[in-house]
Amino acid sequence: VYICRSDDGMLGYVDLGDALKGDAVEAVRTLQEELGMQVYLCSGDSASAVNAAAAAAGIPAAYALSSQSPTDKLALVEQLKADGARVCVVGDGVNDAPALAASDCGMAVAEGVDAASEAAKVLLVGGGATRISDAVRLSRSALSRIRQNLGWAVGYNALGLPLAAGAALPTFGVALTPSAAGAMMAASSVCVVGNSLRLRGEFENWKVLPETTSAKIE
């Protein structure tokens, strides 16, 4: 933004730009190195601004896309999905809403506009950019618990049901009484619930919004 010019040239100017969040570098490093994700910077800003922000955050220049319209962002998401990638989009504005809705998982920044929040599945509240990696870790941990619980339930019932039916009685003289079978089923449920509750120890500061199906990370 020029302040003043004269015949002798420019007398002064103000250079305005967006600064990275304090934890942006750490957030990008965590996503790329620890979680194995490729981070893109897709923005409607000029090439110079986008390239500078990407370099400061540690994002390769090949993944820094400038002058992107909402249609361009949506096309990028669709192309990545067509290539077999699972796509997560983080945004805070109206221009991000189409890409958020089309992605496998859209994350909206709470300080953004309502359109982004409505299109996203996850609402990030406070805490800075590292909340993105928190949400990814939470989703992976939850899926891991589901698989563990499913495997435990199948194995437990595969062993317990034949015993309860008396399959081992003729050969080994072992059978479960109704009370013992009921206790074993209750113990199975307790183990599954206890394993699931371990998530609260890992993510003590998240909760689910009661009026929606979106997760709220704060």
C-alpha cells in the first residue's frame, strides 16, 4: 500500500501481510513427519504471499497453490480423491465451504464464518493450529479402539458361546452354568467400555456438540 509518491520516487509505503500462527510450524511438522500426511497450502492470495507463508511453515513449494478460487479448491479436492487420497480440508471462510463439503473430513476454524462451520464435520475451537493434529490423532485412536473392541468381542464370543452351549462337556467335562455365562457376557461389556474410555485419558479436552454430529476440539 503506497503512502506517497513524488517526482523523485516513492516516499514511503506500508507492507501488509498475514502472519503465521505461533504454532503453525509445529503443526505442519507434526502432520507431515509424525502423522504421515502431505500438507497443501491452497489460498486465494498472491503467489508471493503464499510462497512466503509456505516456506515459513515448512510446506514444499510444489504444494503451495496461490490465486485459488472456490472452484479451484474444490477441483483440487476432487482430483486428490480421484487419485485415491483421503482428503482433509481446514478452512474458515465462505471460499472454503465447497472444498470442506467435498472432502472426506472438513475442519472449520471456529473464528471463521458460519458457512464454513456448516460445511465441516469438525469444529476447531481455540488452541491454534495444533488442534488439527489433535483431531487427526483422536480420529485414528477412535478407529483403533473400534477395531480392538470388535476383535475382542468376536474372539470372546467365539470362545464363550460354544462353552455355554456345552460343546466341551462330552470331551472335557466343562460347561458354563447360566449364571457363569451371564457373568462372562457382562465382563466382556465392561472390557469393551473400559477400552473405549481410555480415549478420555488421551484427549481430556474434547467433547461432542450435543446438538450436532460434529466433534468440537477445544
